[in-house]
Amino acid sequence: MERLYGTGVALVTPFKNDGTVDVAALKRIVRYCINGGVDYLVVLGTTGEAVTLGKTEKQLVIKTIIQENSGTLPLVIGIGGNNTLQLAEELKHANLDDFDAVLSVSPYYNKPTQEGIYQHYKVLAEVSPKPLILYNVPGRTGSNVLPETVLRLARDCQNIVAIKEASGNLDQIKQILKESPPGFKVISGDDFTALPTVLEGGIGVISVLGQGLPSEFSKMIRLGLNGENEDAFQLHHALLPGMGLIFEEGNPAGIKAIFEHLRLSTAEVRLPLVEASEALKEKIVAFVRAFAIPI
């Protein structure tokens, strides 16, 4: 987990205007994030629209990112869902040689009990060839992985090493930080809570906005980790409007609007998502221009 301190970014999957995966744009975005100083890359997460990608497309995205990264930064791969046995089989047979860890979202739609969530992750931890990072995002899954369940998994499953916490509940985050066993880490899953989580003892963030403003966002997290709170909060307040804007009409429509403005990719997303409205794009462009980013 020492390789995953700081700012990770949940990479988008850029599309051409005809809806196919834009390999050239994906390479540009990976290089932009590396040059911007982020600490690691997350592949095929929610922001990557993984649920709308076919098996061949997923392999294309994985191959492209691995090749462009060329061992520069640690890589984390998203493998999660609501079919426990299917996920276990996928983990058994996946080639994860290039990845440091697996990020696995808690089961969605089924709305399992806390015992069901525990047993789900226990099965995955037993078969995963890489360390497992829990991912709690109640706004998307419909169920909250409570601190008691997180702590139970952290104590019982040696291969479960961290949680990406996107509940937005700082009291919940603080409880996990306070009571977790040695070696278990907490990563913010929300841009809004990234700095507060770090200042409470978390090791960083898996960010969305961080890939659009990699230099500024990763600097904020480094300042927080170093205890330079005043400078960190100054950046936090400057970035705060953008954190809201990119989620105003859903993720990743907002972050893709930034990439369109930066001429790194189109703003194309796949149905059932749609592009950000022109009115929102104007607000996003005005926000990004304030940072005078050279491309």
C-alpha cells in the first residue's frame, strides 16, 4: 500500500464521435496525468464507464494504459459487481501481473445485508491474486458498508488492505481510521472529502477531478500528507467549485467536458449517460481557465 499513497485518478474511457474507444485520446490522458504528478492510475472504475464496455473493449483499455504508462506509475484495476461467484471466477483467471491491487465496489442493486456484504468480500479476498481494496459508494450501490463490516473484513481477511470510502460521511471515515487494525488504510473516494480524510489519517484519494487538474490536485494532497494544512486548504477552496461542477450532471460527463476543453478527447459518453449540457460546459470551461493550464 505504500505505493498507493497520494493521488490516484479514476481514468475515463474516451470515445470517438462514432462511440468507439479512442485509443489515441486515452494515451494522451494517461500521459497528461503522469506529467501532472499523480501517484497512481485506476483502470476500469465507475468513471471509466466499465459497465458499458464489452470484454474486448475492456482488454483494449487495459492494454493501452499499461503500454502508455510503461511501468511509470502503480496501477489499480476495478473488478467489482453484484454476482459474487462470477467475480470470483474472473479474479481466478485474470492476468493481473501489471497491477498492484484490485478495487472492488460493494454489490449494487441486490441490496445485501451487512452479512451478505461481508461474505461477498470474504470470497473475493480468498481468490484474488492481488491485494483487495473495498469500495463503499452508497450513492451508487444503494447500500452502505458500515464501519463494523469494514473493520471485521480488515481483521479477518489478510488480503483486504484498504477501503475507498465514498460515503461522504466524515464521522464514518473517522471511525474506520480510529479502529482499523495496523496496516489497513483509508482512501477518500470523494473529491470533496479528500483533504479532510488525509488530515484525519487517510493515505490519499482516488479522484475524478484530479485527472483534469492533476498538478493542482496532487499538490493539495501532498501538502495535506505533509501537514502543510494552510496551503492545502487554500488549494482545496480553489478546487471546490470544480468538484461540484463535474458532478452536476453526472460522472463522467463533467470530467469529459474538461478534457474536451483541453483538447485531450471528445466529451462523448455512452448511453444511458449523455454529454454535459452546453450551459454546464460553459461553467466548467470558466472554472478551468482560471488555472491557466498549458497543453
